[in-house]
Amino acid sequence: MAPLASLAVLVLSLQTAASTPPAVAPPSAVTATAVRAVVPPVIDGRDDDAVWRLAPVISSFRQFRPVEDAEPSFRTETKVAYDARNFYVFIRAFDPHPDSILKLLARRDIRTASDQLKIIVDSYHDRRTGYEFAVNPAGVKRDYAVYDDGNEDDAWDAVWEAGTQVDSLGWTAEFRIPLSQMRYTPGPTNTFGFGVWRDIDRYTERVSWPLYRVTRPGLMSQLGEVTGLDGLAAPRRIEVTPYVVTKNVPPDGGGFDRSQKVDAGADIKYGLTSNITIDATVNPDFGQIEADPSVLNLSAYETFFQERRPFFIEGTGIFQFGVNCSIVNCSGEGLFYSRRVGHASRILGAAKVTGRLPSGLTLGLLDAVTNNATALGQTVEPTTNYAAFRAQQDFRKGESGIGVMVTAVNRGVDQWTENVLRKSAYVGAFNFRHRFAGGHYQLTGSVDMSHVAGTPAAIARTQRSSVHFYQRPDGALAYDSTRTSLSGDAEEVLFQRTSGFIRFETSYLRRSPGFEVNDFGFLRRADQQSWSTWAAMNFTKPAFIFQQGFWNFNWWQFWTTAGLPTERAANTNAHFQLNNRWWVHFGGTIGQLGGAFSDREARGGPAIRVDPYVAPWGGIEGDARRPIIPSLWFNYFRGDGGRSTSINVNPSVDLRVSTRFRASLGLSVSHDVNDWQFHGIVTDSGTGTVHYTFAHLDQKTASLSFRLDYTASPTLTIQAYASPFVSKGPFSNVRELANPRADRYQDRFQTYAAAPGLVNFKAFNSNLVLRWEYRPGSTLFVVWSQGRVDDSDLDVTRSTPRDFRRLFDQHPENTFLVKVSYWLSR
């Protein structure tokens, strides 16, 4: 890992070189004035402090939901103050019926069906980034970091205070935001971007100052500003959160023995300046994080899982660099996928430097080191260094920008890993964006380059992977088992209309056969080019029977870089919120039109002609204001001339038993019939003939998801989560490829003598977490996690309820831990 001192020198030298003054808001921006607090106000939700008698009132609020630029139902007033180290806001939300104000308890960062007051602060005043601080009448706090003019990072947690009161006039909220929790460019005087939102939940009404227009793109670019912030401190802040954890865990090989482990580590946040921060973690522990959902993946592609670890989630927006991502199709692919770090080994330490310079240059630098992991005396994951650098320069007050990203992965491979894992992987990329015509249109694009290196065996393994499949016998790619490196590139250009009743996007995306970013990124496949077009009608005003609605129309088509068509599809989908506040969703896709081929189903074998399919779906969601919130979703698929079908039904219900109890129960049931599920590759020992086999799979899957939250107070919660999963089915009618590109389905396969087999997988994941924030920024966790797996069952005829019972007969893997952290700051 690069020393933190070196990172600091790099960032400070860049900051010194930047001399362009910060952007100035246009003259038409709505402006408020902050007053200096001689005596800090007491944060209790009351306006009896001296500073609130002096601060000017902001009262020109307008409604933006359900009707844009309408008169609000109730009046709202806001006042702003500050001192050398804090930013204060007081909001009075008038309501003639205080007993009707919705105020539900929940744990921090959970949005309930409650009224809410939220302040939005663009402390850089760059019209692109900032922070949101929200509170409901019960005192439940939520906060977000905002990037790219509206994308929210909900993992960001600041240390701040809010006090609320419900009285005869309505309700109030008083905020104290330490300036150390925000980033800004120090000077004799500062101007922040600023906005206030109010939710009146029983009317599903939203009001704001200044008016937020849903028909325009962006959030931070629509803020007003607050002036008069004179003499703000430029703190070199430091925050240290050490932790101690004790775990009672099962041994690596299973069994009934237990071992007790005590560990310690720390999270560190240090402000190099008021706008550049170092975040570091030493020997992190994420035992309180919820387990991933169980899946049975029978496809050629890797499963994408959301990042849940706080260190990597917070501030991740800076490092986002999408690949193969348009409005029509986007599935998490990109150059930065932090789950690669520590996925099979322990993280020794990680650090990141993030911030924004006065010139409008946003910086992100991350470095992490993982320890080697072993099993049965052999290395399975060597010591590895991960590094990423991201820089973005804004122009035209954030309306245009360019950026670069560089990632590097270096592994200390040894005799057990050098032929399996790549020794090094490097990626360099450039992107741009440009809004024009008053911000109504946007052009974006990127160019990426990748290079991986390793032993011939490791690079041969890369070529044969499902991302590339160089070995396809009918493909245009040259498989070379002697190569020691592989390089590739990707290009994207997207053109959008971002506002108005009709919005659209058209895009062209391409990835060369050798493009490889999976050491630090996530990519399902290379060797692809695509053209996609989307258009949508946006009904933002109440009409007839609905409050709002969106109707989308999509067309996309994919080819390999050699021109083999792999998909042509059309889709429409609509989403309407009715006047009773229920949501109705419906849509459907027709795909594999006009002669398309799958070059991935044979796992490196020849491309196979595919037949058209239809896939309708729909769903309804209940009124979120009610104690019982039901929802129901269904998906249907029919392809291969009716030989393959799929149906999925997913009912769920959210229950609000009281203001302290909240529960949800979801069921997902699927019946999937795939007439040509991949079955395996068989090579004859005598002749060397290769057989690509497929079989008819009749698969049934069922899973339950249960959650229960008890909120004793906004700082003390108990959360329970449990999810059993069963997926099983028999194979039959084993066949091999005969004439894979034949027009007639039955001519593509021929009988192959092989035992059909079956799939049968069961898993159970659960955890129980007590979380107590016993002082601001300091937390106690008590966690019990349990997992069960059954992957040896040969009976696929048993009923699903009996499968669940068998699952709970399996030996459990229990983990108990107590983790205490303590926040120190100066």
C-alpha cells in the first residue's frame, strides 16, 4: 500500500496548482442569507434561541408533487445560521391538524411513511455534489452524499444533530451540521448551494424552496444559495473510530467445535484540508453486514452482488465508471466493483483520498491490501494490492466535464495460484459529458483500455472464460495458449434528451474480444457491440385516475465484433401511481427477432440459432401510508416454440404493527422449463471428438424473505432477517449439438447417451442484529448469524414444504459476535 504521506503530498500539490475561482451561481438563483450565531442554539426543536429571532425567514415554498409549481397545502418557514464550526437550520412546518402528522419510528437511514423535513447543502457550490440531511417528526435521521447532480450515496453517515417538536402549530426541526462533516473551499466568505424539502405524507405532497422541477434534470443544479457565511473555519479534522470485536465461530472444516476470536481495528478519517479527506481502515470487520441472498446460477455469467460494506460504499460515487450501461440495459457492469477486494481473503488495510479542488476537479484515490488465504496448506488467494484513481474536471458550472480512471491489481502469485490467477491487471479510461440547449440534451461517452498479464496457463484460462470464449470452433477469434498477456478496449457514446414530456436516449456501445476488467471491475462478456434506443412519456401532473406515470419504449440489438447477431428485442413498460396511491406496473418484451444466435450457451462451443420469445410481466404495490402494504409481481416467459417456459410469482406484504414494530414477508415461487439447458462438455478419449450436451430441465424454485425491525428509539434497534431457499429439478432428454445454426429447432440437436442427473440446492441465511448508537458516531453491535446448506439431496420429487423442513435438519453454522466502536474527533 502506498504510504498515506505520499497520497497527501500528491493531493496537496494538485490543490496548489488549481487556481480557477469556484463557479458563481446565475443571477436568477434564489438567495437566502445566514446570520452568525453569537451563542450556539440548543438543538431541541424550539425557536426560542436568540439567533432565531434575528435570522431572516425563507417562506416562498412551492409544491412539486403531485403538481409542479402549485400552492402548498400548508405554509413552511426556514431560517439559517452559522458559527465558526457549525451550520444551523430551523424549519417550522405549519399544520392545522397536528394530530394527523405521520411520525413513525425506524432505525437510522430508513424511510418510513412519515412526514419529513430535509435540507440539501452544496457546500462546494459546484452544482454537482453535496449532502442531504433529513429528519421525521419522531426524530429518525437520514443522510446522503450526492454526486453527479442527483445520485445519492445512502451509505454515507455523518455525525450531526437534529431536534424535533410537534406542537399546536404543526411541527419543527432544528439541525446542527458540523462543518467538519462537509467539504468546502475556505475563504473570507462562502456561498453554499441550499434547498429545503418538506413531505406532507398523508397527502403524498412534496414542497420545496426553491422550487424543484421534476420536469428538469438534476438536483444540485436546481438549488438556491445561502450567502453571508463569513469567517468559516478551515479545520484539519481527524476522526478515529477504533473497534473491538469478539466472535464465537465454527471451525473452517465445519463440525460442532467452537472457537473464540478477539480482534481489533479502526476506521480513520483525516481532513488534509477542508475539502480533501483521507479515509482509512485497518483490519476491518464487517460481521454486522447482512448476508447475500442465496442463488442457484446455471448460466455462463457471474452473479452480481451489491456491495454492503460501509467503507467501500461510502463515497463510491466518485469511483463509478459504467461499462455496457445505457438506460435500456444496465446490470452493474463497470471498471470499479469493490466486492473484488477481500472476496476470499482478509483485508489488512485500505485507504482512500477524496475531495474537490477550487478549480472544479474532483479526485478519488483508493488503495487496499489483502492477506493471502490458504486451504489445506495451499494458497487460494495470494497477497494482493488493489489501486484505483479517478479524476473528473467540471466546466460550465457543472454542465460539462471530462474524467479519467486508472485501476491496477498486482498479485503475489505463487506455485499454487500462478496458473489460475492473473499476476497483474491494468485499466485506463477517459470519459466526457456535455449538456446543451439549456440542459435539455446531453452527450456522454467513454474510451477504455485494458491489459492483463500472467503465465501462459493463466492467460489461456482467461481466453477460455465465459467473458471471452476465444476457443469457439466457429468463432472469429484466435485462441493462443502461449500468450502471456491480453489487451482490449471499449467505446461508448450516448445521446439523451433529459427533460420534457418525451425523453429519449440512443446509444452505441462496443467491447473488443480482449477487453478484461474483472480483476477490479465487473464485466459479463466482451466481444460485443450494441445499439439501444429508449423513449418515454412522463406524466408528471395528476390526470384522470392517476397521480403520475411513466411509459417507456425500448429497442436494442447486440452483435459480436465480427457481426454475428446475438439479440434483437423490443420492450414497453409502464408505471402509474393511482389516485388511491397504489402503483400499477406492466410491460413485456419480444426478443431474439430476425435471426439471432447465442454464442455463450455452449460454453465455448459453436453459436446456436435461437427462436423468438415473449416475456410479459406486471405488478401492483399498495399505498405506502397504510399499516398493511401488499404487493404482487409476476413474470412469464415463452420461447423455443413453446418448448421453454417460465413463470414467477412474487407476493409480499409489509406490516406496520405499531410505530415501533415493522415486518415484511416475501415469497418467490418459480417454475422454469428450459428445453436446452447446458449439461456439459464431453471429449472422447480415443478420437478427441468434443460433444456439447444439453438437456431438458424442469426446475422449481421457492424462497422466503422475512424481516422484523423493532425500534426502541432512533438510536436503538433490533433487526431480524431470515431467508430459506430451495431450487431443484430433474434433467431429461440429453442431446448434443448436431447442426446448431439450423433453421428448424429439432435439427439443431441429436440424441446423446448420458445419465441425465438433477439439480438440488437448498440454503438458509439469517442474522439478528442489535444496534445501539450509545453516543453520536459510537456504536455497539450484538450479532447472531446462522447459515445452513444442503447440496447432497438426490430427491427432487419431495414437496417444497418438506424440503424446507429437511433444510432445517441440516447442521447450522452459527456465528456470534459483539462489536463496539467509539468515535473520537477533534
